[in-house]
Amino acid sequence: MVVRLPRSDSVAPEPLFVVGAVSQYLGAAVAVHLFDEMAPAGVALVRALGGALMIILLRRSWQRRWKASDLAWASAFGMTLAAMNLSIYLSIDELPLGNAVAIEFTGPILVAAAFTRTLRSGAALLLAAGGVVVLAGVEAEGTMRGVGFALLAGLFWAGYIVLGHRVARGPAAVDGLGLGMLAGAAAISGFGAPELGPAFDTPKVLLLALVTGLLSNVVPYWIDQVVMRRITQHRFALLQALLPVTAVLVGLVVLIQVPSVREMLGIALVIAAILLSRSAKGPGGTAAGVGLRTAD
């Protein structure tokens, strides 16, 4: 039985996105334990390959009649996604996580800025950017190589948003996500394949890497495809600011880590930005004529 996109027009994009973000951070928690056993490039490869195979099997993507253009867009999207994940893994291996996230967020900011057409949308962008910087708690630590990887991850993040919308609104949708991830895994195999030894030597490591693929790739990026079909690139880019907010909330609920005054201020700025973008019309609102529909 083919797994299809849920018809969830009645559910606002923000709660859906938060569900994906929670899954992503649970996957990140698993990945942290893997870095002691396997190099970041190896984790990124297993994550991408495992996620791709899960989606392809769930969707039976081989049964679809593929057009060359659909395959091309899906491949470009998947390679961008894999490069984004590889770059941020390499960055957090050199930089504190907060610094890497703040620098990487330049990607969504660039996308949001490119599609900003009103003062209200511009104000929402500034609030979101400010909230992320406050939440990240940027300090002058780390190496220039780590900064470079974070900037590269931000560039690929921008590409993920733009190409992701193209795939999400095409006929392939989630099928395109699965094949795209497979192409992405092939693209980074040169970096990750030499680091796969621990995955074959220790079954536990392979299992944890596959769990990371499920939580960090399959669930959040599948949900992203649902959300992207419903809202504009500008608004989706602003929604990325909910990621660090979700990290703080997960820490509060799961780890009983009470947020500081600084973190509460950052959360307030991001929430204000999201509310402002929801009330804005045009680039900040829902994409005209683009509803959520089930992929064939």
C-alpha cells in the first residue's frame, strides 16, 4: 500500500512544521552519540541513504512514470539537501552549535529578503533574524573553517527552500523527495563512504544511523513537502526561525532545561515575526491557488 500525503488543509502550517522540527531535534540527539563512533561525513551519508530508501519503499516510487524534468529537479533538490546536512555536520564539528546555527540562518534570511515586497514582511524578517541571533547566543569562538562550512550550509539551505518548493508543487512531490535523497547520497558518497567502517563493524551504530535518517530526514522533510505546497517561499523561510525555538522547548520538556531570559526574549521575537508574517498579505501570506493535494 502506497503511503500518501495526508489531507491536512485544516491544520495550520506552523504546528505541522513544529512536529517536523521536534523530530529533527530528536534525530540530532541520536546523531550526537554517533559522532564518537563515526565521522560526520559517514553519519550524513547513512542518514541520507537510509532516509531515501525508507521513502522510496513507503511510496513505491519505482511504479511512477517519471519525466526527465521531474528527475532532474528531484536530483538537484536532493543533492542540495545532502550537501546542506554534510556542511552543517562539518561546521558543528568545529564550532559551538549556537554559532553554527546563527551563521547558517543567513540562507533563509536571503530567501525571505529576496521575496520581501512589503514593510510588514520586512519587519517580520528583521524580527525573525534578531530572534535567531538572540537564541543562538553568538560568541567569537571556533575556527574560520567552521564558519566557512556554516556559510556553505546556509547557501545550500537557501537552495533547499527554492528547489523544495519546485519539487513540492510538481507532480512527483514526496516521490521526488525520496529519489532526490538517493541522488544526494550518491553525491556525497565520496566524502562519506571511507567513513562507513563503524557502521558495518557495529550493528548498533548502523541502527542508530538509520534511526537518525528516519527522525532527521524522513519525518521533517516529508512534512516540509506538505507545508511547501501550501505557503510561499518567503513565509516558509521565516518559519525556519521556529527551529531554534523548538530546540529550547524540547530542552524544557525532555531535559527540564528552563530557558533563560535571553532565550525567552529570542522566542518572543520569533513568535512576533511569525504572527506578523501570517497577517501580512502578498509574499508573506498563503500562496494563491496552491492548496495541499495528495500526490499520485
